[in-house]
Amino acid sequence: MRRDCAKLPSPLKQEDFASKMEYTKEPIFFWRQITQLMLTVAEPQTLLSLVARSCAEIFQADSCLIIAGVDSTAKLQASVCTANSSLTISAGQATRLIAHPLLKEVLAAIEPVAIADFSVANQDEQQELLQSIFPARASLGITIRIADRVNGVILIFQSEPRQWSVSEQELLKSIAEPVAIAISFAQQQQQAATTSRHQVLLTQLSAQITQASKSANVEEIYQLALNCLVSALEVDRGLILNLKYADPLYKRTYPRFLPQVKATVSCQWVTTSTSVNQITNLPYHYSFSLSDCPISRQAFLTSPQPLAIAISSELEQQVDSLLYNPEITPSILFIPFLGNSSGDSNQPTVLGFAVLQQTYPRIWQQDEIELAKLICHQAATAIIHQQTLGQVNSIVKERTEQLQRSLEIQAKLSEKMRQYIHELRELNKLKDEFIANMSHEFRTPLASMKLAIEMLRQYKSSPDRQAKYLSILEEEWHRENNLVQDLLTWQKLKSNKFTTHPQKVALKSLVQELCDRFQAKWSQDSKKKLTLALDDRSVSTDDLTIYTDLESLQNILNELLTNAGKFSADDTTVSFQVVQKLTRTEKQIIFTITNLSYGITPEEQTYIFEPFRRGKWATDKEIRGTGLGLALVKSFVEHLNGTIELKITPSQNSQIFLTSFTVTLPQLDK
């Protein structure tokens, strides 16, 4: 249902469905009617409207109200149908229905709530609230559940007083289950449609941001994000606030405090609807101190979580005549643009905010907030990438100039000149290899996603094919995201900004989960036919633990198993062993991953743990990778005060070698 109104289909369309069904008070026939509707009606709101009509007909009542979802996370807020006509509910009326006292009374009761006459029951206020939507003097309501979870309410209304019999109350209880199933089905249908629409929107935004990043224009990236937000959420006003800290080295700490921050409106959008004429554009590059704007200050202190305000009553003295006026835009949503983590608190820096406003009270749905977070995350990632790339280019330019000056100074020393030339050629070779690898790793997922999008656009694509291509989109997005995360992690490790969080880790569950996941992944590859064997001596006791950083340990084992899967010979077994070793001075946990591969030359073994270096065999076979994985593994191991060793021994097949990576970590008590 759209936020502005919940509109039922035309009476003719509902009559077409009604003419095909015979209404009866037997629950079994009602089940069949609901099943028929779910099989024939694709649009969720139409489905619930016809279900409501069926309920009104079975009770021979004037109208029926079905509320699908009774909180702020509801995907469908309300569906209303009467026996003779259709109704239109505004967004404000839908909000009042959710907060109506009658609804609260029904939700609080276990059995059906029967009211024969609102005036006799001293509930004139309830009747007055309902009269603004449709006439009602008597009601019969029940809370409907599915899997012991409330998922809606049925309210039967009569325009005249009516005594509800016990049999009618029992009948209402019997039809609650099929209505609950219909609500759940409608919510799933709408969620699937929303997810698909959001995926297309995010893919389009990603392509636009990628193009904008080439021009090195941060404001253009912000504008693209804002356009996407106001289009997807259909708001009346949108702003982008860019934050500039007085202290560039500001680090977030706890308890939180408000730093000296200047907020500037980078871009803005206001609806051109004739019904909204009180909103005005802010001055170009309008700036203010964060401490002078209460609602912006609250949003900063709430970050990294969004700040969602449905109605102005949720605020206390939050009035800013330019940015926020609750009389004009009572609903507002702040979504932060988050940068890299800063300081020891591991809290991300807030780069700015997307501010969305509505001219009527609006409950911000959870899926809307999640979509807005994804859009802002894409924009923030692009901005961080652009800034990082600028820093890298600056460093490369500076180092290149230094090298050139050194070469000029040593020009008369022929031997040293040859050494410098050789080093320069090696650096250029590594640079070309790195650029080629990174270009391939970035373009391949984008090409796959583009192909999947083109196939999805085909009109007659079957659901199975659509699911297949959506799966391709998700898989390639994860691949692209993992590559970016690896580069950012490497930057943190090399700049000593990486922090660990030691904790007690149960090894048996960790190892078993890894084995199950990789075995399931490899079993899908019918060509390579790899198997994963966990050594019988591994984690033999349930209480074997290690006190270390869980995320770093997971990254180490995940990368080594991924590496083994890439380079193992076909139809071979990867061995995974975890043992405890006791010495006179300490306890150790030793992880060993062994596989049969085509070998690593002695020369390659000397730089196998260096970043962006790949073996000739991997390059010739065009195996995916950037040469960063083992470098990250070694850095993680060193941060955990451990060691890693590589051992290669010949096998019976002269072309295949037994390759073992052994990681030794101290087993600390705490």
C-alpha cells in the first residue's frame, strides 16, 4: 500500500471475483475461498481487500477492516472493504487507525471482543473516531496470529447496534487462521516486489556513482544519492548535510560528546507538488554549527544509527525555522554517511547526513530505512574510495618524483644507475600487474551484474531464471564488496590502525562451521570435485578454547581454505587439522591446511606473503585473485603474536606437490 492512501480496487473488479465465489458460513469453504484468492490475485492490496470483503459477506455485515501488521515495521498498514462500496484511507487516517483505542483493546484480549453498541458501552469517543472514516455502531474484533506471532487484526462493523452471538464469535475465531495466512502471503509478495525494485535501484545508483567518481566530484555523488532517496521514498523534501570537523583528528569516544562541527547543505530537493507550497529552499551552501541545531545534534549523537521521527510530538523543543519546522514537516529521517572507523572506539566517522522530510505524520518503515542506509552506504563508500585514491595518487606522484631526482643525482654512477633502472622496471612491472589484476577483479563482477540485469529485463523470464540472475547479482556484489574490504583492511594493517578485540573462542564450533560451509561450497563445483577432511585428532574435546581476536582468526582460516580451493588439483582432498601443543613455557594451537597443488617455484616461495604478488601458474591459468590474500593472512597472524609457515613436498605424481600452511598461535587463558 502506498503511504499517501490505501485505495481498494474498483467495485466492478471486486464483483468479478465475488461472482465466482459462493459465500458460506462453513469454515472449510472459507478456507477454499481464501486459497482461491491467493492463487488468482497477484497484487497484495487487492488480495487483502477481497479477503476483507469475504469476511464482511460471511457475517452479512456492513463492512470489515483488516489491519495487516500493527506496528511501525508493518509492510501493509491497513486494508478496508465494505459490502457495497470501496473506501479511500489517507495516510493520516491510517496512522489514527493504528493508534485507535478499539484496536488496542482487541490486541490486549485473547478472545474476540464484541461491542453491541458503542454508545451503550460508553465508547462514544471510539465511535466518533471511526465515523470520520466509515459509519459504525457495533463491532466484532479478534487478533490474528501466525506461528504465535501477532500479524494483524480483523474488525467486523455494523452501522446499527447488533448483538453478536456466541456462534458468530466462534466463527470469527475459525476464520482467523486463513486470514492470517493470507496476510503473511500478501506481505511476502509485497516484500519480494519491494526487494526486486530496490535491487534495480541500487544497481542503477552504483553505475551512476561509478561514472561520477571519474570526475572526482563529491557533490555530484551526494546529488545522485539524494535523487535516489527522494525517488524511492517519495518524500516532500531532501537535504544533504556535509560535516566539517574543527579538529581533523577527532576521534569518537564514550561517553559521547558533541565536537565542534560545521554542517553545510551540499544539495537539496523540494517537491513541486501544488499541495505543498510552504517548504522553501535553503540558501546556497547554507551552513550552521551542529551545536546550534537541536535535531541535528540529536542525529549526530544517535549515529551510526538513523534518527527516525514520525510525528513532532516525539521531539522536545526541536525547532529550527530553516532546517526543521514541525508545523510544516512533522516527520523527518536522518541517515548518516559513515566513513572509516576512528580511534580505539572502532566507531565510524560521520561524513554527513541525508535528511528526508514529510509534510504529514509518517511512520518510517524498516525496509525504507534499510534501503536509505544502503544508498548512503554506497555513496559514502564511493567518497571514501575517491579520497583514498586521491591520497594514493598523491603518494605515488611524490614517490615517483623522489625516485626521478635520485636517478638524476646518480646518473654519473653507471652501476647504481643500472640498479635503479632495474628496480624501476620491476616496480613498473608490479604496477602493471597490479593494475591489470585490480581492473579484472573490478570489471568481471560488473560485467556479470550487467548481464544479469539485462536478462532480468526480458519480459518472459521465468521465476527460476529471475532467481538465478538475482543470485548472480548478489554473489558478484559480495565479491566486489569483499575486494574493497580487503583493500581497506590492508590499509589499516599497514597504517597500524587495525585494532583487535580478544575474546574466548570455542574452537570446535568454529572449525565445524568452517568445514560445513566450505564443503557445501565445493560440492557445488561438479568439475573440480574437491572434498574437505577434518583430521580425527582435531579439536577432539568440546572445551578446547583459545583467547584471541575472533574476526582475525576467521579471516585467517577462511583465506587459507579459499586459497586451497583455488589451487588444488581436481578430484583431491583438502586436509584441515587443529591440534594443541604443550611446551615448557606456553600452550599453543596449531592450524594446518594441506592440499595437493601444482606447486610453487622456489623463487615464488620467497615472496609468496608479499602483497600483490602472484605466481606464474595462477596467472597463466587466469585464476581469480589480486595477490593480497596471503599478505593479509600473514599480517593477521603477526597481529595475534603468531607465526605462519609454508612447506612444500613432492608427491607420487611428479607434477603435483603437497602444499601445507601451518599457523601457530599462543593459547592464552585471557
